[in-house]
Amino acid sequence: MNSGAYVARLWEFPRLCLAFFGVQYLTPEGKQLYETSGINDQVFSALTPDTEGLLLNRLMMTEDGPVLMQYWRSYEELDRFARSLPHTDWWKWLVANSGQGVGFYHEIYQAATAEAIYESGTRPVGPAVFCAVDSVPSGNGQSRRRQERFAEAKATEEG
């Protein structure tokens, strides 16, 4: 869908969790160390559409190195994956090799409210890949209502 503006129904995922996993290449040797570890290939073969709770992986490159942005159905599902193989092996490798020309970080956000709207001509990215979408009038100013709808769905699920 890209003929008009559209919105992803993020309120269907009221416990949405976003995670960012970043690698920093601090030296050329650190970059080589990480690249020869095989973790990148392992991550993408392990994190498939069948991974419970994982909605989407988005790989981004920064000037420091790669960042994997993940959308999870809930923090609990992300946490369950993080405490199992193969993730625990990756974590051990990263901790053991941090400071050797390579750095690693993660950021985790649990959405209180969320919105994803795409203007006319935009290809689906992010939540538009895993959510149902609805056509909306462009520039209609309904952001606050979509945020409220997300918060209401979250309150209903928690209540």
C-alpha cells in the first residue's frame, strides 16, 4: 500500500518493545575481530520470523558500525530470547572481547504509546511491515488520537 497516506495499527501491539544492539568498531583490528567472529551471520540465521515474539529486525549502518533495531511483541519475549542460546553465547563473546578494538551496547525501550504513519509514496518499513495498515487522509492531524488508542489498548491488556 503506497498510493496514499497510511497508518500502522500499532495499538494491536500494546506491549511493544524496541531493542537496539550496536557494535562499535574502535580500531580496524576490532572490526576484523568482530567480522571473523561469525556473530553477524549467526544473528540473522537465528532471528527468523519464527522467533517467538520477534516482529521485525532492521539492520542499519552507522559511522561506528552496525546497529540492529528489533521490534518485539513484548519485553518478556525479548528477555526470554536473551536468556537462551544462541544469544547467551553471543553475549559472552562480546563481553570477553569488549575493549579489544570493538565495543558493544544495547538499548531497550518499552513503548508507553506509539504511532507509525507513512505519507503517500512511502514503501512499508518498520511497523508497517508487521502491522495491519489503514488508509488515512494525509495531514489530518490525528496523531494524538492514535497515541491515545495505543495507551487504551495497553491499559485494557494490563487491566
